[in-house]
Amino acid sequence: MDYDLSTSQATLLGIVVVWDFVWKALALWRAGRNGQKGWFIVLLIINSVGVLPIFYLLTHRQNKGGENA
């Protein structure tokens, strides 16, 4: 099998990989810090190009008192 990517395709793929890594890292860090094992496992396994980690981060914000929303 020969997989030749054009420069633009390789660039787009690189951007998507970095995008997914950043959001996944942030969401995994917050889930781990908050002791949410279920979310941690789901976020680790499912690749969603950042959609699931962004959803998690938006729905599990911390209030001023330090409690999760």
C-alpha cells in the first residue's frame, strides 16, 4: 500500500493531531484531578477529534467554591 500525502493533506493531518492532543490532555488532566475515573477512561479510549474533550470541559467547569458544575 502506498500512502502519498500532499503537503496540504500532511499539514491538515498534523493540525488535527495537535488539536486532538491538546484538548484530550486538558480533559484527561481535569478528569484525573477530579477523580472521575469513568470520564477518564472514556476520554482516553474514544478518538473524537476534540469534540468529546471539549464537551467534557464545558460541562464540568468548576464553580467559585471549587465544586464541579
